[in-house]
Amino acid sequence: MLIARNISKMLGQKQVLTNVNASIIPGQITALIGPSGGGKSTFLRTLSFLDPPDSGSIKVDDETFAFPNKNGNNRPFPWPKVTIVFQQLFLWPHLTIRQNISLPGKDSNDHRSTEIVDDLIEFFDLGEFAGRYPNQVSLGQRQRAAIVRALALCPKYLLLDEITSALDVEHVSKLLTHIKSLRDKGMGILLVTHLIGFAERAADQVIFMESGSIVEAGGTELLSSPKSKRLGQFLSLVGTAN
């Protein structure tokens, strides 16, 4: 499991996360929902070790990383076992779409890596654009490329930050199908989404976060029968907006 215990984080003078506890279980999809500015993306960044927390610990299977790191331990962080797809995408502009997808795994000894990349490019309809540069394709195509880049690494834990924001209905459906198949193969997935319907279709568990703290967590039944007044208010407002 990928387990966060008492994760806290400040950005400047603002307390963004406060004693957050969560578990990402292999073979399950967890949806992280909540209002904008509530700390969801920051939490994913701490879990991916790209922006380590100020305090708390992260356990990745049998290995525990404690923060702050008082002992100066320089153990490598568990990448690509834990891989994140950012909302901002972060594609290299000087590389083609295929090169962007292939580069992170170029040192892999897996003889199937090229085959995996080819299969994903085909599944997500990127074949026609694979030789183009990011500025030569649409935002939706860039988003699909960022997703494929992460999937090609075959992580054990996959963190997804609003990765449907630029996708059309067809590719949202394809993404849903694919991440469900990865879940069924044992991958643990945490996804941040503002699409409650997508969360309901995709997730096994739901976490509602606001102001850097977890307000409520449980099964997807929370999306239709929330226990807390605040989650009920949030879902009502989201339903009105949609």
C-alpha cells in the first residue's frame, strides 16, 4: 500500500495540508474530490515525492519515508513505482510526442517497453500525431500524451491530477476503461477530479478534502448519501453547476 500519515505542508505562509491520512490500495481506485484550493494537487505532489511534506510519513509498500528528513538520508524516491500525471502536463517542447512518451523509460530493461508504448499510442489514438511536437497538437492530444507517458512506465501506484480536463467524451470513456483494467491488474490509483459522475463510475473509494484536511472518506455511496453536511453542500453545488 501507499500510505500517508499525518502529512502537513506549508506553501509560503499558508498551511495547505494539515495532518492528512490516506491509503492508496493496490487494486483500487480512489477519487479525491473537493473545492478548488483545498490542497488536492499539493497532496498528490507530496505523495509523488516531488514536493516533500514538512512533516508526517509516506510508506510505499515496506519502505517508510519520514519527514522532515533529519538524518539526511539520500535514499532514492520510489519512482517510477509511484508516478504522477500533472494537470499542467509538463511535456518537453523540443521532443516529439513519441519521444516525450518514450524518454522516461529509456533506461528500462523491460524488452516489452517499446511494445507497451506502441499499444498505448494506438489505444489513445495518438498514432497520427506521434511524430509532431507538443505545440503542433491540440491540448487534448497533449493531455493524452502525458497520460500515456505515465502509463508506459507501468507504475504500481498512479496519481492523476484532473487528467480529464481537456479530453472529449470518447477519450474520457477510453481512459475510464483503461484505468479500470489497470486496477483489475492490481494497480493502486488516486485521481483528483471535479467530475463527480466520473468519480462515481471510476472509483472504489472517495475522499473529500477541504482546506487541507480530509472531511469525509468512504465508498462511492458517499456521493449519493453523504454523511457530513459539508460534503452534501458541495455535491449540491457541483450538481447545480453541471
